Amino acid sequence: MIKGKAWNYGDDVNTDFILPGIYLELTDPNEMGKHAMEGIDPEFADKVQPGDVVIGGRNFGLGSSREHAPIALKHSGVGAVIAEGYARIFYRNAANLGLPTLECPNVSKEIKTGDAVEVDLVKGIITVNGEKQLKFTPVPEFMMEILNAGGLRSYIKENRDKW
Amino acid sequence: MSTISEKILAAHSEQKDVTPGEIVKAKIDFAFMPALTAALSFHAMYDMDIKKVWDKDKVTILLDHIAPATNIKNATLHKECREIAKEQNLKHFYDINSGVCHQIIPEKGHVYPGMLLVGADSHTCTHGAFGAFATGIGSTDMGAAIGTGKLWFKVPETIKINAEGKLGDRVMSKDVLLKSAKILGADGATYCALEFKGSTISDMSIGARMTLCNMAIELGGKTGICEPDQKTFDFLEGRVDHEFKPVYADTDAVYKQTVEIDSARLEPQVACPHAVDNVKPVTEVEGKAINQVFIGSCTNGRLEDLSMAAEIMKGKKIHSDVRVIATPASPEVYYAAMEHEVIKTLMDAGAVICNPSCSVCFGGNHGILAPGEVSLSTSNRNFRGRQGSTESFVYLSSPATAAASALTGVITDPREA
């Protein structure tokens, strides 16, 4: 169960918003976490609490292949991203890191910043403020295997024979 | 009845044919990493308990995004990349004197038709211009690719961009792409491959095709592909020492969608802040004052791009309120531009020439914008804050529009310059 507060940034949250280009020289994930979302909300990294959920509209994560973006989110404490749609490189990168990226129609209208959110990955249900329930699109089986392994690194370590 | 992407993915996963949506594990032919993502990729590979790359001849690192180093952090990153290249005994390594990765990879003969190429940079789709399936991936995927020589792919549906007719004077391939972005939107090709076809594409140079494929990602595309032809083979002659078999789409291949571009009627296009699909014909944006012009990047840093700018600027002076930064994409481009007096013409007009690198494009190297400033850039992204302050504004255009605008100080139709 992922439990926290929602941060809604709407449509087209690009990778320069999630981690601006000047921080691409960083290699320490915790350092990246300190600059998460700095391109759109410079105070985000100070405000976010472990388990919080970032909400987006269409095309979340468009732009660069920089894995720094989902690394920064993960290491800032973000427990999951829920959006209406994703750019494909970001989506893969996040899953490979074990950061759940869930697709849910209309989520950017249904959940606002400050709402309390609970995500049940097994049942596929998001509960908002203890009342409203939203269903997210089931995670593809192959992606779920990677998420369950904790990301692609441990998945490959454990499944080298069938890779 | 397969598209180019389907055929290449089938051949690399030892299947007769594949269906869009299917997940395949495919063999990689070549993998490259710019410095900014290389260290992370190797950290990922080591975390998978893999010590050595699967094939030292087929993996390379290029120091291109920031070159030369501008501070201690990125100098340390460059140092780590050099050490990794030595430890791993990589056959190819490209230091800060090499240029932009997407220019170097084809120039040095690492791309050929029918291959499967991955790069830890989103603009890896550029290499589809040579009839390859080339796609950008993140660092963990790259760790798996360089460690095992394999990676999983979801077979994409293909969207056909069919451009017919002759482009007008000073209308360039960038304009075709920006028009496509306007039609499809920034997520219109998500999870899809783009195939560029039609007489306009056949007439284009290799460099112009690279501009098209380069920006497939800006429409969400997994890759952009052009069919290889004699121009492709002529470019590759003397560069590629690998045997290859060109791959073409079947005449009855199934496309998700076809976008028609009427090239003869196409005007120069401009992508306005802060989205690549916020595209307008130049005639609707004319007169917007600008502070900086950037001519360069993996999108438009080739000889024909610099030559177009030089043709427009020849014997003239850049407007006093504008600074122009021109960056050849590689030493090969730089040498040719010197030989043809392109560099001299640009310098005479008042341009600053920077060394081959990613330069101004991504806001992490040089040419940073101050709050309130406006840039007209020939690169590929105009997200808020992309080239500096989050209060600056980036417009995207062809080198022709950029050069014409540099002379007047406002966005200008290059057909009138």
C-alpha cells in the first residue's frame, strides 16, 4: 500500500521539469532527489513526504531519456506516479527502478494537490480522501514482474537464465 | 505485410514475424552512451552482477553534452567515463574533441540499414535516417543492453508520414517535421514508430532525413525511419565495414495512421513556447523580438544547416540586439564548413562559433538564457527552462528562419530575407 499526499502538475510534465538539464552531471541518487520537480516547483523536494504521489495528465515524462528524472522522484520520497498517459522512455525507466507508474483516466481532474491518496497495487484501486475510489489500468504482466522484483536490476540478477 | 520496424524487430528476435503490441527480447547490434548517462548505465550493469560489457567492439561512450568540462562535477564525470572506457577496453571511445553523439555514430560507421541500435539519449531515433531501428533508452535498460546484448521491446505500431512534392525555396526538412508535430501532437506517436515516405523524402539529403528522424521523439515516437536508398549507401560507403541487408516495408504493410504533407504548399514553421507541438506558420509569428539564435545540435548542426545560415547572412551583419551561437555538430562538419568559407561568413556576420558539442540545446553547457530572454533555436525542444531561466522563452525553427531572424532581430520569414 502506498499512502501519502497528492501533488498534481497537470498535462505535459516533461523531464526538464522533473530534473532540469543542469543536474544531469549528478550521479548520486540522493543529490538528484534534492532537485526533483525543480523545473516546475522549486520547493517540491522540501515539501514532499515519503509515500506522496505525483499526479499528471497526458504525456507525463515527455522529453529526455534521462533516468535522472524518475531517480530524482524516487529518491525525493515519491511512492508512485499516477497519470492519464506517459511518454514511453520515462514509463520504462520508472518501472526499471521499481517506481510504480499507473495509468488512470481523468486522474488529473479527479485528484487535486493536497488530497490524501492510498494506492493498492494488488487490487488496482486508488482511494482519495478515504472516500472516492478510482481504478487504474492494470499494469502489463511483464512490467509487473519487473516491479515485483524491485526493478530491472534485481530482475536480471534473479532471472539471468531466462533473459 | 510488415513495416520496417516490425521486420527489424522480428529478425533480431529470431521470429518469422511480429505483431504490434507483442513484447520481444531482441539482440542489440550496437549501443552508445553520452557521458551524462554512461556512468549511470555502467552502475546499473554492475548492480546486475555483470562485470564486463557483452561485446567491447559494440559499446561506446561519447563526451558530447558538456564539452569541454565546465565545472568540477562534470569534469569528475568525464574522468569516470574515461576510466570506464579503459577498464572495459572499449574499442571505440569519443572524447570531448568528437562532437554530438548522433552525428559521430553515423560518421564513424556505427550505423547501417536493418540494424538494431540503442542509445542512452532520447534522440537516438536520429539513426532511423539510415534505415535502422534506433531508439533511446534509460540507464537501467542500457545497463541490461550493454551487459547482455539483449533488451525487451514492445513492437510498435507504425504511423506513416507521407510527404509529396518539392519544398519551396528556404523551406527545410525541419519545417516538414514541425508541421507533423502540429498535426499529430507531442504525444500523437507515443509507443509508435514513424516511417517517413514520399517524393519529398526521396529528394532530401541524408542530413535532412536525420533532422526528421531526430525529432520523432518529440511526437512521442519510439523511432523514426526512412527507407535506405542510393544516397544512404553513398554516405555509408567507406565508413561501414559491416555487411548489411537493407530492409523495406511491404507494399501491404499495415499502418496505424497516415499523415499527408503537401510539401509544395508548406510554409516555414515555428514551434512557440513552451511545447514542440505549439507550431505556427512563420507568417503568424513574424515580428517577435529575439535575443539569441542557436544554429546547431543533433537536429540542425550539419554542413547544409550552417551553409543555409551562411547563404542568408553573407555580407550582412547580425542585428545588434541579437547574439548568434553556431556550433558544428562534428569536426568533419567543422572542417567542411571551414573549407567552404561557411565559418568565415558566419563570423564576419558576427556569430560566435562553438566547438562541436550539444552546445546550447539542453541548458547545461553554455549559451544559457537570462530571465525574460527569448531564443530562436534550431534544436529540438522548447520546454520551459530548457535553455536556462524558467522565465525565458525558446522558439524552434529551421536554420533558414533562424538566420533570417538573426539579421532583423525579430522572427522573420526566410523566403523574404
